[in-house]
Amino acid sequence: MSFSGTVKEELAGQISPARHCQMAELAALLHFGGGVCEGGKHLCLHTENEAVAKKCFTLLKKAFNIDNVVTNAKGRMLPDGEAESKVLQALHLGGNEGCPIALQAPVSSLLVKNSCCARAYLRGAFLSIGSMSDPQKSYHLEFVCDERAQAEQLRNMIQGFGIEAKVIRRKKYDVVYLKEGAGIVDLLNVMGAHVSLMNLENLRIVKGMRNSINRRVNCETANISKTVTAASKQIEDILLIRDRYGFENLPDNLRQMAEVRLEYPDAALKELGGYLEPAVGKSGVNHRLRRLSEIADGIRS
Ligand SMILES: [Zn+2]
């Protein structure tokens, strides 16, 4: 399952105990995922997500004691007009006709004036119109709204929790989005997705660690490859001198240097110096190798 799907699954399982919060969440589910169908006869919910539909039924049962929801090809509907107007009225959702159609926007601020209810509302909104990218790849969470007023209300509610959110126009939608890992973590917390929040935090830690390890490895690899390149060039020079010029024609200190380098092709300069008789420091080794390289260049030209 995608990360987004896991978050929704977790949120779908969260039922607020207080009726005010249940109503706020139900309002979001109907507001963003519902409509009034069949010439205003039925309030219905349009969702592909079984868990979300189930949650809507649970909330209808708990908050309004309605349990005879019908499912048909067009979606899931409240059975009779009376139940429907009861729900719409209680949730301050003026019913517009047509299907699918967003109900009146934005939602009444009365429903979300408590912070507990605002959390429940955001949870319902995310279940209906929210999604987030795979955090392995990028940090992006968004709500896709039909209307600007809905988007602005959502953004203001999110900002009310001290979380940075923006609205952007995309095709015919107004999209509320968060781009920062820390903000997304905070919003998951506000909505009550605590397991997903921990998973995301762990991932962010691992990602941060991996980046710093990568930086270090890249740096070390660069140094190693520089050393290897230098050593193989030295060995090439030395072999050329041996075959075309002869070690016996080299001064003693250079002959010894050439032999030691051939014997220890992987050794660092400092280590090579220790094999010489008498031992020589790093800069002495460097100097002799440079001399050998000049001799090789002389032979080549
Ligand atoms: Zn509440």
C-alpha cells in the first residue's frame, strides 16, 4: 500500500468520541465527497475507498442514529428525505442540487470552532480529497478542492495549528499543499495519524543519516581514487624505467624507491617511506617519485 493509503487507513479507523467532533468530520466527508443526487431526493457519498464509506456510515449511526444507508451504482445514499434534511441542517450544509456536486462552501465555522473539531474536520478532508507523495521520494501533501473558498478555509485551519500551507491553482482545482517534512509531520499529528507520523519521522532520520554517510563516502572515494590513480601512474613510470633504462643506472636512493613502490603498489606515501633504508618522510618520498616520473618522461620523449 502507498504511504498515502496507509495514512488514510489509519485515519479511517479513528472515531472521535465526542458528538461535536463526529459531526465536524462527517461534514468534511459529505462536504468534499458527497452530493445531493436524483433531483435533490438523496444525499449521497461518492468514494472509491471502502474504509472511508464505512467511516461515514459509522459517523451517521453515532451522531444521527441513521443506519439504513443504501448502496447503489451511483454511490451510497441516505434512504429518505427526512433523514437527509436532518443531517444537512445539523451540519449546516445547504443542499445544492445535482450530482456530483460539492455542498455549500466553505463549511460553517460553527462546526469547526473547537480545536478538537477542526482536527476532526481536517481528518475528514484528508480522507476525502487528500493525498501525499511517497516520502522516500519527496515530501508533499495536498488537498484538492473544487472551490477556492474551500481551499482557503482549509489552509486557514491548517495555519491555525501553526503549520505552513499554500494554495495553488491547478487546472480547474484549487490545491492546498504542504511541501516540508516537518509541516507534514505536524499535520499528521493534528489529524491523529500517530503511527504514520512515527514512520515518517523514522524515514526522515534514516534519510538524513544516509545523506550524511553518502557525502562522507563520496569524499573518501574521491580521495582513494586519487591515490590509486597516482600510484598506478608511478608504477607505469617505474616499469618503463626498468625496461628501457634499467634500475642499475639509477642513483641508489631512486633505485630503492622504485623497488619499494613496485613491491607495495597500494601503500600510502608515508608508509612507503618507512620501507626505505634509511626511512624517509612523506615529502621525501614524494620528491623521489617525482624524480622518477621526470626520468620516465625523459625516456618517452
Ligand atoms: Zn469537537
